[in-house]
Amino acid sequence: MINKLHFYISGAIFLVLSLFIINPQKTYANSWAVSTIDNNGDVGMNCSLAVDLRNNYLISYSDDGNKDLNFAISRNRGDTWEISKIDSNGWVGVFSSIVVEKSRSFQERKGKPMGNYLISYSDYLNSDLKFAKSVDGGQTWSTNVVDSAGIVGGYSSMTIDAYSNYLISYISYNSGVAALKFAMSEDGGKSWETTVLDDAGDVGYYNSIMVDKHNQYLISYYSSYEKTGAARNLKLAQSNDKGKNWKISTIDSEGNIGQYSSITADKKNNYLVSYYDSLNGDLKLAKSSDKGKNWQIATVDSKGDVGVHTSILVDPYNNYLISYQDDDNVDLKFAKSTDSGKTWKTEVIDDDEANGYYTSLASDIVNNYIISYYRFDGDFGSLKFAKYLK
């Protein structure tokens, strides 16, 4: 157990030194190009991918060898990358989640805005949940502590609501038992209010947060066991009053269900959750067309032991997309549905030895599908990137 050390880095500014990386790409027959972004040590775990308002690609990830939070940006659609460090104070960067906030900052006066870059992540050494923000395209970052009450910050997931409030879901530990927590900032990340949402057992793992088009907050997560006797379920927490009150419900309870969950909504505001069925080794999708009251469960892929490290996205044409790992072959896979989840086409993107961990899926401004993920060769890891070639 890690002892809590009570010190804070509040508003500290880190000037980042960039490394310019040109990556040779390998093209697969299925029209995906894959490349290595960073292989300097054991890097790439807990990666998270986003696209800014200028169509720059952004990735936050862990440098496990140096215990740092790293940042990669590509200004030319993935051809080259600039690598820098955001936070290197202690053991930081685990469970990072990156989002872009639309902003009217100084960039807009110089042309098209980039947006503010926001990252939630764990400080493992101090057992804190932390937050980093850049308003200048990743050149400088401010960081602060969101929550330091006990052992907190695992499985962080971040988003922004319709009123530019910052939202983070994560877990806390007490005597080896997890609880689901929620943090909210209404002042641009300067101060945070935190709340325990579910502590009825060992719960909150693999959580994923989203805001629907009516500004309802939703968090999918895995429950290892509950005080009621229920165990290994996929759960949902939702709030329709900006986080003041929450309703907890069960999405799926058939077997060992709900690890590696990822949540989003389609163009009709149907809720979608991708997740792993551990009992059967399948990738599954849960869909609700009535705001989470009822769920339809479907198997997306059952070829072998598949469905860990999922990330779900709906593109501008309402196609459902999921990136995930084939655990049997340790490959990166991709599933797409063009009929609202009725049927799926799956394919292997990268089968080059031990790939597909921590997948994060996005689409850029012109609807190119992109994925960041981690490769582990048994000794060291690397940050990799896949892009669909139209």
C-alpha cells in the first residue's frame, strides 16, 4: 500500500521540450496504415487520443520507465509527431484521459482556434487524481490536484458538458475495495467538487464518462461485487441535474460482464456501451433507446477470446465503430456497423506481435478513423498509431 504524501502542485507551469518524430508506416491490405510514435523506453500505456479544432492529433500517455506523463501531437494527420513531457514530478501519467474544449483563447485572434487541451490522470506515488491544461496548443501546461482524499485517481475518464464544466469519473480505494467517484469543475479546472457515486461493494472499475445531447451525465463501469450479493456486472450511473443527484442501475448481469467499458451516444441519442464478456470471451454492445431504462445486448465479435481494451465511437454518418484487442492473438481489431448495430464487420488492423492494448479511437475533421494503442514485447512497450486510408 502506498502511503499518502500530502503535497500539491497547484498551477505549476511546465515548459515542454519537444522531440520531432518521423514514423515509417506499414500498410495492411485492409487499408490501415500503422506506425510507431514513441519507442523510447517503456512508453504508451494508458494512452488517450483526441483531435483538436485545427485537426491536430493529440495523445496523452504514460512513460512508465521515467514515471512521467507524456504528450504527442501531430500537425499533419499522423505523418510526423512531436513528443514532450507534461508532468514529471513523481510517478505520474497512469490512467490518462484527454479531451479538447472549444475556446476563444489567444489562438483565435491569430486564426482558427485549437481549443484548450485537458487531461485527467493519476499520480501513483501520492495516490492523487490530477489535472493538466494547456491553452496554447500544448506548448505549456498547468497542473493541479483534483482529489487527494485517500487512494484515488484510478481509471480516470474525462469529458466536458454543454456549459463547459469539466467532468471526471474515477475510483478510490479503501482497504483494497474500490468505489466510483466523480469530480466536477465549474471554473475551468481551478477548483473541483468531488462526490462518491457508488460505494456499495467493490465497484467503479473500467469506467467511462459521457454527456448526451440533453446534458445528461452517464458513466458506465464494472462492479466486481456488491453488498447485495450481485457480482461482476456492467453498471450505469446517470444524472440529469448536472451531477447533483445520481441514479445507479445495471446494464448487463449475465456472467462476468462489463470490463473495459466505453460509452457514447449515436445521432438519435441512443446510448451505446462496448464491453468485454469475460465468461464467453466476447466483445459485446449494449444499446438503450429509452435513456438507459432498458438495454438490448448484442455480441459484436466471438471469434476467440476478444473484446478487451475497447473504445467506442459514432462517426458523422451514424456508423458505430469499436477498437479492441484480440486477447488470444494479441492483435488490434476493429469493428464497424453501418446499420445501427444490427450487423458488424470486423477486421484485424495490426497483428505484428503483442499489439492492441489500451486502444483509444477517434475520427478527425474529415472522418478519418484513427487509433492510438500500446504494444508490449515482453520487456518494453511502445506507443503505436493506426489510421484508416480512404
